[in-house]
Amino acid sequence: MAEILTIDFLTGIMIFLRISAMFVFAPIYNSDNIPVLVRLALALIVTYIAFFSVDKIIIPQDFGFVILILYGIKEILTGVIMGMTLNIVFHGVSFAGLLFGRDMGLAMTQMFDPSSNTQGNIISTLLVLTIIVVFVLINGHHFVVQAVTYSFKIIPIGKFQVTESVYKLLVKYSASIFILAVKIASPVIVAFFLVHLASGIIARVSPSFQVFFVLLPLKLMLGVLLLALVTPLYVYLFKDLIYQYEKDLFELVKAIGA
């Protein structure tokens, strides 16, 4: 009887470690606006629900404290990787906002970013808030809970392993942050490139014309106009990106559990 209780207790601890680690890095749940006690209580509730559908931990013959720590580290790494994978699209959007604001001439303007709890570019903060709203509207916060509970069927407790396929997927998803940023900010980058090109030609043709004093307000007005035009398109783009990275997360989980 004591052995059964020990196995159940260790199983619950391992489930809690994976779930809480994912909540630390997953979008929405990693916000400091949510009190730590609330996130801890939510992790305990999800752990209790998932406990009855998760296979019990298999204790080896040479079971010891070191083995228990190793299992715990594996569960934490599993949760961290899953949470960071979903957060990649948010980092890409934030980086795109930095590119957007820099071309507008707002590189020095700072605004508090609630997603990263840092001072960031005002356009970056606006885009991140937009994708957070989209994430909530399409029930992305529900998907986080579903994904972490489903992962126990693919990756049993203590079975985490980093193979070559997992390594390639992690590198691919990490590099996609910069690709996403350039794709999202590409309309603005192209538009301001043409503006800079035109201003350079004007400066060469008419050196007495004060291009610099005209260019700054022009870039600001053009940036606001472009932002107003592309924001509705960004909403649909963000929705597709979130769905795509949800699929990528399942692909990564299957690779880890293979």
C-alpha cells in the first residue's frame, strides 16, 4: 500500500513540474499580471485533472534520489520547450514591431510591454497586445492546457529525449523568429525603402532642399497610415500564425516522444 501511495505521489509531482514549467513560458500564463498563487492553483487543478489519465511513473530497480531529480529535470525541460514553442510567434511579432517603429523614427520612444514586462517600442507593444487579444479570442489559452495534458500520452513521464530530429526542429523554430519578423514588417520595410530612395534622389537633384526636416514628419504620417491599413490584415495573419505554431508544437511533441 505504501509503495502504491509513493508511486502516485511521485507521478503527481512529475505532472505538476511539466505543467507548471509550461505555464511559466506559455503565452498569457507567463504574464506577471496573473498572480503567482493563481498560476500555482491553476497548475494544481490541471495536475489533478490530468492525474487520472496519465500512466503511473515506472520506478527502476536502482531507484534513488538522483534518478528522481533526473526525471524532474526531464519534465521541466518538456514543459519549457512546449511553452517556448508557442511563444515564438509572440517574439516574432514583437521583433516585427521593433522594425516597424525604427523605420517610422520611433526607435527612441519607449512603452511598457506587458507580455515581456520590459520597456519596448510603442509599435511593438501595440502589435503584441493585438496578438494577445487574437490568441484569447481563438481560445489559445485553452489550447495550452489541452496541449500539456495531451503531451503525457505522447511523452510518458521520464521519457524525454533530444534526438537529431528534435534538435533540428528547435533550431528551425528558433530561427523562424527573424523570418516571421521580416515577413510581418515587409510592407513597411519596402514602403520606407522607397521613401528613403526618393529622398536621396531629391537631395542629389536639389541640394538646397531640406530633405531631413521634411522626411521625419513624412515618415511618421506614412507609418501611421500604413499601420491603420495593415492592422486588419495583421489580425488574420496572427490567427493563421497561431494555428500554424499549434500544429508545429504537436510535431515537436511527437518528435520528443518518438
